[in-house]
Amino acid sequence: MNKTLQTQILPWVLPLLLLVTWQVIASVELVSSSLFPPPTTVLSSFWSLVTTGVLFTHMQISLYRAFLGLLIGGMIGLVLGILNGWSKVSFFTFDTSIQMVRNIPHLALLPLAIVWLGIGETSKIFLVALGVMFPIYINTLHGIRGIDPGYVEMGKMYGLRGWQLFRHIYLPGALPSIFVGFRYALGVMWLTLIVAETIATSDGLGYLAMNARQFMQTEVIIVTVIIYAFLGKLADVIAQAGEQKALRWHPNYRK
């Protein structure tokens, strides 16, 4: 199969097919337009939100919450994963407690987060950080612990110790697993943010969708869903680009 066809055309076939199907269903009114508005109505609503500045205001707030939570939770998960993968003492001290907390659905903590931290930014960022921490922690831990002991011994034979051993042996070997955890955490980040922004808030994309629901503005709800999908895809593309660059030495990531 032609490489251009495979990489640049095929990924758009299904979205375009869904768009055409959507337009046909809306045009023949198989479903009420108030429940399932046509793409043209959604596009008009999107343009209205853009020109009034409403969409960018709410999007900016959502992005702030998402990426601050990702930064905090990601750093905690990465550090704990490295420590527990590197040190048996740290692993036996912290891992059991971390796994107990991990098995609590973090979204179930939303009422408690509101009681503890209020309805401001802190509770939402806390939930996002908690959600993204565990995928990164688990994958970092298994990436570090999954290093071939032969590579470690070879590194020691070349005089590598401490930080140098970690930098040249453990970290490169664990990076593929760390990136898997990071990409999975991005999905958890958006899921958590959607739920957090639909409860006890007055701004953000989730609030925009809930406010539209009260006024039966289905097209606005669809706009927010598409924006979430676009932001999720964009974040994953950026993560993939970082993965390709960081792992360009790996045979499976060479172009």
C-alpha cells in the first residue's frame, strides 16, 4: 500500500464517513433536529462561540486545570515510580499504600474534594492530579523493574554507578513504558476534567456543556464534545512526537 495513502488519507476516511452519515440522518430528520442537529447548525454555533470569545475563555480555563493537574500528578507518579522501582526499601514501604489508594475510583472522591478543598480551582486540579498519577506511576515502576539485569551488570562493568547507571541504563530502558503511562494518563486527565467541570463550577468547557443542557442547546453540547476530542487528539499527537524524539535510538521507533 502506498505510504502516503496509508499515513495521510486512511486516518481521515472514517471521520469523513461519520460526518456524511451524520448530515444525511439530520437532513432526512430521522431524529428531531433539536436532539440531533445537523453539522451545519453545530458549525454555526461553534462560529458564534468563537466570535464572541466565549469558547476561548472557557477553553483557556479548562486547559489550565488539565495541564497543571497533569504536571503535578505526573511528577509525583514519575518520582514515586522511579524510587519504588530503584529501591526495594522504598517499594516495600510505599507500594502497598499506593496500590490501596489506586483502587479507589478517584472520581468517587469528588464530593470529598469539594468538602475539603471547596469548589474553586484546587479541588479540580487535585482530582486531575490524582487521576493521572497512577498510570504514570505503574508504568514507570514496571519500566524500571523490567530492565534486563544483564544490561545493569554490563553497565557496572563499564564503571557506571548511581546516577550514571540510572541515566544510561535504567532510564532509557524504562522510557517506552513511561510514555505508555503518560499517553494513558492524558485520557484520564480529560475524563476527570469533564466530570469535575460539570459539578460545582461556573467556568470551563464542562460548565459550558452543562449550561447548554439546561437550555436544550444540543449543538453547543456537541461543540464541547468535539473540542474535548480535538484537545485529546492534539495532546496525544504531541506525546507521540515526544516519544518518537526521545526514543529515536530504539529500533521500533526508527522511521
